[in-house]
Amino acid sequence: MKTKFNGILTLLLALVVQISFAQEKTISGTVSDESGPLPGVSVLKKGSTQGTETDFDGKYSIKAKEGDILVYSFVGMKTTEKIVGASSTINVTLENDNVLNEVVVTALGIKREAKSLGFAQQTVKGEQLTQTREVDINNSIAGKVAGVQMLGAPSSGFGNALIRLRGESDLLYVVDGVKIDNSGDINVDDVESLNVLKGSGATALYGPIGKNGVVVITTKRAKNGKTSFVIDQALQVSNVYILPEYQNEYGGGYSQTFSTLNGQNIPNYAADESWGPKLDGRMVRHWDSWIPGSSEFGNLRPWSANPDNVRNFFNTGITNNTTLSFSKGGDGYSVKTILRNVDIEGVLPNSKRNLKQVSASASFDVSDKLEVYTNINYQYRTTLNDPTGGYGSIASNFNQWFQRQLDMNRLRDSYFQGGKFYTWNIRSTSNVNPLYWDSPYFETDQNIKNQTKNAVYGNVGINYKITDNITLNTEIRRTVNTYKSDARVAFGGLNQTSFTERDRTISSTEFFAMATYNKDLTDNLDLTASVGTELRQWQDRYIDGATSGGLTIPGVYTVASSKDRPTYTNREWNRKNRGLFATASLGYNDMLFLDGTVRSDWNSTANPNDNRVLTYGGSLSFLFNKVINLEELSFGKLRVGYAEAPSFPNINATKNVFQTGNSLNGVVPFFPSATQANAGIQGGIRQEFEIGTELKFFRNRLGLDITYFDRKDINLPIDIPLSGATGFNASTVNSGKFSSNGIEVAINGTPIKNENFTWDVGLNFATLKRQVDELYVNPTTGEAITTDVIDTSWRGLTIEARVGEEYGAIYGRKIRRDANGNMLLSSTGSIQFDQNQYLGNLLPDFTGGLTNSFNYKGINLSFSLDFQKGGKYFSVTQMFNNYAGLGIATVGDNAKGNPVRDPLVDASGAVASGTSINANNVSNTTGGVLVEGVDATSGSAASYFVDSQTYWKRLFALHERWIYDASYVKLRQLSLGYTFPKKIFENTPIETITVNAYANNLWLIYSSVDGVDPSEIENVNNAGLRWEEGGQLPSSRTFGMNIKVKF
């Protein structure tokens, strides 16, 4: 009986196992759309965490049993569910979800359907930002957003690029709801999407802080039912790309003759220009031949050119960029962690940066109604010798104060010998100390700068579903950026030793709460409304310490080593803001949408008795494709909006403040500000009208987005002069009026899409006009102020706001001409000029970009260009490059076919004694530059041959000559990659592998002047407008390789 029972039990067990295996099976198939297979479609077994994605050929396989429901989802497609039946093959064709149901993140993190928006915004997906592994978020969006003007920092440095949106550069960056102090805190690899809110209507919910535009970033999240681990590794090299073209015919000196000593030719080492003797190979005593004990002491070497000496100074920069990410999502929870390490060895010798970044996010459903979540980001960054430009910097000096024969290898190898530092710019043969300049390697290796940055930002929040129609969101947000920096002027150099240090902390704390009501009021009418509050406190504080009179202990760099009493400076700024807001969107028949927003803010920088401002806006959008039945038209929307956004005054604008001076016999002096405070000053008001249309054609294969905006800034703070008897020289009043308008166009399309090949293209461009309507009119006298000088530069060059003209007008010295355009010349051929003349405008006529992406069976080729037409900038590099005889323009042949640097020769064959000679009285063998025009006194035709050195030095600060068109076309990014088929990795932990080669700053296709990249004009002036190229670092070009492995 026992044997029979065991047999029956075994039979039953086998039957159960057989049934179990029969229930679970492998389901496979292909997911397609109307044009062919779809890669990357999510296939999830409903009610579980089990899922997969289709490969490049649209194929998938997943374990399931009969009765299970498989969910197929893909961005831009309708989610489809299929019930598993007897068949093991399920092929699915997804339908277009149309652009109507695309969801975007707008102000304050509110998610809206794109179809309902009544304002201009543009979204860039994360994968578009990371194709070439840019570290800077601003560089990564160049050319991708209409209305954004790129003002990149020099690519051979570590600085963040600057962007302007509708002419404004003070944009607000928001990451997962947290307002970021510095765009450099953002991890580009963690961006899921980036949405640019352009106008006041789009940003009204942020109040005054967001009026210039907001960049809203949503970071990556774990996918439901998906566990993922990704290794993303990039290695790139950078080399200096754009340099001025140098002359290589003449060496250092102020004249073309050598001095002699004991029969040896002696160059002018003390000269820091290249107007010296011709580089003809004759034997001379170079600078290092006078270093006592040197192996070169007393030696002669050829006087010859070093054409690549400037380029040879710079290194090959190497960047190692590693990102590790883990994410896991399931029913009711998601977690994500990203680790990033970026090691950069700069192209400037002894410049390095290391960046370590950790970001973590998690969400958890405590119940059906309550979700808790958090996002935390931490960045630790160290920088050695952050490359800087500007007059007197290393890179600037190569273009301003240098000698063309210098051998960079010898400068590097010989600058420190016998315990002493040496330079090429020695005083004389008997005094080898520096005259004007230390060795460039002394600057990089001895005058060291350090900075350590710690940055933390994040939030903790809850979402609570009060009812089916009401939800509550609350968050605590915090940002802290600390910087500890120091710099030294080392022992053994030209300048007095010193040491400075600074500790700076910028922090903010914010409480946010918002309740949202969402309900279908009728079958055709729906309402979404939110009310909330935002309380924010911001602080910026620093303490500086600096030595005085030099350092006392050789080799010890600390403030405590100061020879005299050190100076300390401590500053602190605080700002508090309280905001209440409400917004509502009413939709009718999924076709007509009416939106309204109002926000009230109270701020501590305003007068306590009048510290409230009201921001409001409204918009209407109409989906006319609902009533116009055109087969070619997939989607059509008209939108119109208006908003008014006031601002608060700057800190301390409403009260007089005092500056402290250095202590004198125990007494610390206080100095009042030169500008009298105005207790009632306000920040101004912006009124903005916007109208636009969005169109989709041919089943969304072609898209067009057009926006026109008209903006008026009124009651702007303007400084007006005061009599010295008041104790002040100016006061600030609300009076200024500016107006702006422009058009923004974005076109995107998919010209080709089939089973094997897809081509996506995007084109955008934008215009901007900004007019100064009024500055100040005295209400008593009627006297008007018509000019506001925004910033100044060399010898009276200014950028101004003038009534009746475009904002950003550049004024300075302009060549004086007669009615026929002829230059007016003095009796010595000197070009005459007038002061304070209009030379152009900062603002471009239009900006834009072009992106292309080609996909063929796993191969992806993409590139992006950006361009600008118009705008002006002043180039210090070009001015000094020629002033000092370094530039290619200072050599060559003149109108007589003779070298321009040859001496002036009069008609008798004698060398002229002056620096110019009348063109009617010269020999055919004369040198010099021919200058033609009319006599400034008589108006008669006049022409002169002017000594080349004199000619170029006369052009110094003749601003018109050094103002250039800022137009450019640039191939900024290029990427070629391949994603291996998923079937290769079946039965392995690997899901996909992608490899790609890429390049950044690949080709400046067009620029009006060689040697300067107009898209990388750095900020060397107080106004921050980047209208002056002040002697900046050269541009660099980067090539890299990247491998991404997904598990």
C-alpha cells in the first residue's frame, strides 16, 4: 500500500511540475509603428516588476503565462496592453499618441500637457545633452533652443559658459524644484530633460526671481519594474585650436639693429615687443647665455624664428569622465544613485581640476495616498591654477608682450638654475633680473592658485492625496556652496611676494507647499488649480585675508607670514522672501485652454513699508486642428499671453551703507557710498505680451513653433547726478523705460524614417531688438538724461544705453572722414579721429542652431552647429598683437612691393629721418605703410608712407579699428556611435553596450577675424555683458571616446 501511495504521489508531483512549466512560457515578438520596428519600447508584465525593452530591431522576449497582461509603452506612442493567450508570439503595432498628450515640466515643477500651454517653452532631452560628454550644462544646450545666445567661456579654461535668453543673462536654474546657485553644480549625466521657460508668462509662478527666464531640469528616475546599472566612461584630449596668426620675420626689440659686445650681436632682451632685427639666422647671444653657471653661458645661437612657440607652451589636456549609476523601480518605490568623477588636466601647464559628484533620489509610497521622496546632490571640486585671461595674464602676454624668436623649451628648462629664477625679459647683459615679465613657467609653477568647492543641494518632500481631486505637495529645500581659495605671488619673481585667501559661503533654505485641485467639471469642461506658498532665505558671506608689504619667511605662504599688518575683509548679505501664489487652468472640450497665474511676494531688500510686489499673467490657447479637418495637419495651436513681472531692488539699495578702510593707529575709517540711497527705490516692472503658434504636419513628421514677443521694462532704477554739496555724486530713481521684441522659430522634422534608417533634424533661430525709450526727465526743469554709461574700457571706449537707440551701443574713437568717406590725415600721415562716436551694438541681429541625427541599424551620427549674425565686440588681443609687432598684419610688402618694415627712403635715395614721408616724395625702394586720405586742414588728397612701427602704435585705442563683427558659424559637436544588438548579450548580465567617438569645438567655420572665437568672449568687465575680448585664453578643440555599458 505504501509503495502504491508513493507512486501516486510521484505521479501527482510530476503532473504539478508539468502544469507549472506549461503555465509559464517565453513570449516573443516585434513591436513596430507605422514606419517599422521600434527600439527601446518598454514591455512590462502588469502588476509585477518583471520587464524588458525591445532591441534595435524592435524584438523582445519575456517570461509570462496565459492570462498575464503585457504593457507596451514608448514615448510619443499610445500605451497598449495585450493578454497572453495560447500563442507564444505577440506582435504589436503602436499608434502615435500625437504631441497632444506630451507632458512637460513647467514652473514650480507642475506637469502640464504640452497642448494646453499658452506660453513659449522648449524642451531638450537628456540624451541630446550628453552625446559629447560636456561637463558644462550651458555648453551642452548650445544651438538647441531658439532665443538662446551662446556666450561660452574660453574652452581652454575651466569656466562655465554664459547664455542669454531674450537678451538677459541672469537666468534661474531649477533642478527637481531646487533653485541652483551655480549652473556648474548640475550633473549633465543625470539630466532626463531640460525645459527652457522663456517669457514672463511662463515664469510668473516663480515671481521676481524668474523674470529673465528659467531653465527647469528634471533628473533621471528609475523605471517601474526595471533594475539598471550603467557604467559610462569617456576619455578625451584637448589641444589649443585657435590662435592669432603671428609674424615670423622679425624678432624681439624696439629697432632692427643689434647692439654689440666683444664683437657679439646682443638683442634687446628688455624689449617686450617684436619690432627687432630680421630673423635671418645670424649668430647672437640669447637671454639664457647670460645666466651664470648655465651650460649655455657665453654660447651663440642662430637668430631664427620659432613659429609654434606659443602653441608649444600649451599642453595636451586630458579629461577622464566616469559615471556609475544604479536605479531600481517597482510598485510603490524607486531608488537611484549616480556617482561621477571627472579628472581634468588643462591645456595650460600645471592647471588641474577634479570633480567628484554624488546624487541620490528615492521615493516610497507609504500608502495609497502618501508618497515621500528625497533628492540629494553633493559635489566636491578641487582646482589648481584655474586658467584666467585678461590683460597681463599668461595667454594674453603671448599676444601682447613677447618676442617671436623665443624657444619655449628653453624657457621651460632654463627658468630655474642654481637656486634662482630667470626669464627671457632680463634687464641687460649685466643684470639678469626681470624687467617687465617673469617667465611664463614661473607664473604656472610658482604663482599658484588653489580652490576647493563643496556644494550640496537637495530636497525632502511628501505628496499626499487628500481626496480623488485634491493633492498636497510640501518640500524643504536647501543649497550650500562653500569656496575656499588662496593665491600666492612667489619668492624669486619680479613682483612683491604676497598671499591671499578667501572663504565664501552661499546658502539658501526654502519651504514650499502647494495644494492642487483637478476635476472634470462637466463632460467638456475640466479645471486644474493650485495654491501655495514659498518661503526663502538666502545668504552670501565671505572673509578675505591678505598679506601686506610682502612675506617674511621664504617658502612659507600664509597670511601669518605677512611683513606688515595683514588686511582682513568680512562681508555678509542676507535676503528673505515670502511668496503666495495661485494658478488655474480651465480646459474646454480638450480644445480651448484658459490659464491664469497670480503671485504676491514680500522681500527684505525693499522698503519695509512698501515691500510687496504682485506678479500676474494669463494665456489662452486654441487647438484649431480640432475644428479644421486637414489630412496633412496633425496638430495646430494658437496661443496668446500677457504677464506683468515686477522686481525688487538690490541689497542695500534703500539705505546708505559705509565701507571700512585700513586701520590707522587703531582707528578704522568709514567711507560712505558715493550714491545716495533712495528709501523708496523699486526694481522696475516688466510687461510682456506673447503670441505664437505650434504646428505639426504629416503625422508629426514636421513641426513648426513660432513665437513673437513684445516686452516693456518700465520704472527701472537709473542713477542721476547730484551736486557735490550733497555729499554724494548720484542718486537712484525709478524712471528708465526699455522696450524689446523678437521672433523665435523652431523647426523639427523627420525627413526619413523606415525600418533601417531614421533622420531627425532641428533648426532654430531668433531675433531680438531692445530699445532705450527713456532714462530720466527732471519733473521740475524738464531736463532729460539721455545717456547711461554701462561700462568702460580702453581710453574712453564705452558701452551705453542711449535714449532712442538700441541697448548696448558701443561708443568710442572713430576715424574722421569727409563726405566721400576719405580718412582725414595730419601733416605726418596720422589718422584723425573723433571721440565718443557710435561704433556698433552688442546685440546680434539673429542667433540660431542646427542639429542633425542619423540612425542606421544601431549606428548613430549626430552633429550640431550654432551661429550668430551681427553684434560687435572689441578685441584687445588684436590691438596689442599688432601694437607689439607680433601679428601677421605687421609684415609683408607695401604698395611699392617692399617690406613694410624696411626704412623710409625719400626720392633722393636717402633714408628719411622722420617717421613718415609724403608719398609724392619717396623712392621706389621705400618701406613703410601707405596711408591715403585727405588733409585734415585743406581737404586736399594726401598720402604718406608711415614707418610700420609708428603706424601700428598710432592705431592703439583707435577703437573703430579694433571693433569686429561678432557673426560666426561653428560646428560645435560631432558624435559617431554604435549600439551593439541585444541578441549578442543574451544569457549575460549585459543589456546593451554603446561606443562612440565625439568632438567638441570641432570647427569655427566662419568668423570675421582670425585668432578669436566670437562664441567664447569671456567676461573681463564689471557689467558682465561680454562685449570685450580682453586678451583671453585661446580656444581648444576636443576629441574623445566613450563607452556605455548597461546591465
